[in-house]
Amino acid sequence: AARVGDLIVITGHRVGEAEQTGEILEVLGEPPHERYRVRWGDDHESIFYLGSDATIRHTAHRPHR
């Protein structure tokens, strides 16, 4: 399960398209209907639902709440 501080990585949909990475700031909802408040690489924030093109990269250091 994803936690605050983990990263969401979205793979490119076309050849040469860069992946997008965002940090999970907050986990919303309960399994199996979680959604995440994410800060993306360009500093914008959004609510994100995992799709088939997204993976969670667990981080060793997780922020304290």
C-alpha cells in the first residue's frame, strides 16, 4: 500500500515521452478505493487515482506526521 512520502511514477504513453513523478502528500479513502493528493515535478498538486500506467515507488524515508 502507498503511504505519504512514496512516489507515483507514470510511464510515458508514446515513444520518447518522459515519465512523470509525484510525491504522495496525503492518502484519501479506504482500500480498495484510495486516492492520493500528489505534488508533481512541476509543483502543482492534484488528487490522483492509480491507473494501469502508474506505479508506486516506495521510499526509504517517509515524513513524520
